[in-house]
Amino acid sequence: MKFGLFGGPRTENYHTYADTICEAEALGYHSNFLVEHHFSGMGQVSASLNLLTFLAARTSTIRLGTAVVVLPWHNPILIAEEAATLDQLSNGRLDFGVGKGYRPSEFGGFCIPIEEATERFEEAMAVIKQAWSAQGRFSHHGKRWRYENVVVEPPPLQKPHPPLWLAAGKPDSLAYAARQGYRLFLDQLQTFEVIYERLAVFKRALAEAGRAYDPMGVAVARGLMIARNREEREAAVTERMRSLDVLNALGSRSSSMVSDTNLRKAAEQGTLIGTPDEIARRIEEMRANGIDYVLVVSANRDTLRSFAKEIMPAFA
């Protein structure tokens, strides 16, 4: 199994966060994926490609990913150029995760109707793929974007392009990811039971598309809270419930990226929470269900150290 990090800094002290990622690399974490969010007031990452470029200069082996770049809000040519530049500077360590977005407040802030998310995403992704595969100059005449005789420089280092990841949860989105050849993010908010159900849907769609299932092509994000006793565990559950309540309020109930409405159930059955032995048993269960790639979510450096030293070696 491989373990990475998911999320990003929640404060303005990005230099401290960069130090954490450098230590995570030394501890054996495989990757670091950053979210993209706007207007939440929670200090979430807004310019993930910029921050990842800084991290590329501070690290040497850890993979650097977006989870995700929300394409409906961006000029796709500029994203193709910025992502390719990051891939070059990181010596081919970029994992390019993309998504449609799901928070109404973000679409409202950008004055973009959320109902246009799918069509904007699909056209932007078509432009980016064309930009990275074209031999020389190309043109694109679409509904939202028109480009005449342009060339994207530099090209990405990884060929034909960096691995493409998609965040998906609904059956049609999971099937789309399988048909289009994306690697899959399964989010941190749903319970393990729901995650296994979604993975089964994705596997069936892969089989129908004639593609083999690659366990390293599915990354499951999980909140991580190590609790050494009953009091610490209850405090961790309470904290997680509070966080889920805030995240649910930011999202849309029609989105798959919100938790179970029973916040205690969502906290206890959707998080790696408990003693190291309890967490190890949960990870073993995940592995038995076909999950070999886990992205942990924690802002506590001591927690990340404990996880790396007490839990990760058993799954090396």
C-alpha cells in the first residue's frame, strides 16, 4: 500500500506547511494532494498550482497533486501551461486532478451558473488534452473557448501527459471516469460503506469499458485522528463532527461530496480514528476491499509522524 496526504494548509503560514511536507517526504509519504477552494473564509488553498510549484523546489521525491483544479473557473490554456511548467520543474512528479466543483457559493462568487459546470468542465478538459498532445500549433472553436493557431509551452515532462485524476461519487460520474481513462478520487466525507459501494460501481464500469482495475489508480481520502484513550477519542469525534457540519454547509446536498446527515455516523464510520491498532485494522479492511492507496487528512504534524512510524510500516 501507499499513503499520501490530502488537503493543504488552513492558515496563511505556507512556509510552515512546506516544512511539514518536507518532513512527510522523509517519513515515506508517497504524495501530497492539494484542494482548490475559494471564498470559504476557512483559509483553504486557492492557488494550488502555485503552492505545488513552491513545494517542488523544496522536495525531490514526493508526488505533487491537485485534488482538484476546478476547471469551470479557469482558462484551460493557462491551466495547461501552468501545470506543464510544474511538471517540468518537479521532474515529472505532477498528478493532475480535475473536477467540476460542487459548492454553490464558489460558482456564485465567480458569477458562473453551477448548471454550466459539466459543459464547461468537458470543454476545458478537451482543450487541455489537445494542448498536451498537439504536434505544434492548433486551433479550438468551442462554445466557451476559441483559440486560433496557438501552441502551449512548455510541454509536460511526463508522456503523453501527467496522470489524470477525477473526483467522482455519483454512478454516472464514476462510469464517466472509467470510460475516459481517469484515475479516481473517492472523497473523505462519506462512510467506508459508501466508499466500497462507489468502488464497486467504478470496477463494473471499468470492466464494461475493457479496462483492468489498478488499485493504485484509486485514491481514497480519509480523515486521520489518533486517539490513545476513550477521552481523546470522544474529543476527536466531536471535533470531526464540527468540521463535517461546516463542510456540509458549504456544499450542495445534491452533490456526492457531502457527508452522511448523521454526523456521528459520518465521523465514526468515515474516518481513520482511534488507537494505532484500531486504525491499522481499518486499513486492513480497506485493503481487503481493493483499496491500496490512502490519502490521510490531518493538520497535526505529530499525528502524521505517529501514523508513519506506528502504522505505515505494517503495510509497506
